[in-house]
Amino acid sequence: MGGELFKHLTDNFGRMCGQMPDNRRPGHNQRYRIAGFVKSAFGVPVFQHRSMLDYQRKMKGKRGRNNLETVFGVTELPSDTWIRAPMDKIPPEKFSGIFGSTLKIADGAGQTDTGYWTAGY
């Protein structure tokens, strides 16, 4: 179930990222897509490396691809600063649906301990 749950999370997360609003001025810092920023930011806790973007760049250099590319489809890696600026403009509630739906699937499959998760999902 773990692999299926992660696939559900990444598939739905990818769709959600594609619908994120781009509040940047036209022509201003448009090199990276909003979806790439969001996926890169999400990769920090997923891949648990203190300098995740640097590690991903080094991995790409050694192996020709990296985890962000393989798991989330991020083909260009923005810098930490490039990630923070647009992410700060996205309201947190834009993310609540994906995590709630994933927890419901996990709970339905018996993958959660009711004493650990908070009610309301």
C-alpha cells in the first residue's frame, strides 16, 4: 500500500501544482514554472537533505538525473531564493485538499493509527 499511497500523493500533487496561480508580473522571473517551485519546496521534507537543491544538482551531474526529476518531474532546479519568493504568495489552504485526500486513503487502508493523526481530515 505504501507505494500506491505515494503514487496517489505525487499524481494528485502534480495536478494540483499545475493549477497553482502564477502571481508574478508577466516577463518577470518567468524562467521557472510555479509547479517547479512548489514541487521543489515539497521535495525538501520528502528527500530530507539539509541542502536538498545542491544535493540534487550533484546527483544530476553524477547520474544524469535526480530525485526531483524522477519523482516529481522537475527538470530545472531553481535556487532557494527563487523558490521562496513565489511560494510566499501561495495561500496555505491551496495545499490542504491533497493532504486530506491522501490521509483518507491511508486511513481507509488501515495505514494510520487513530491516536497519532488529528481529527478533521
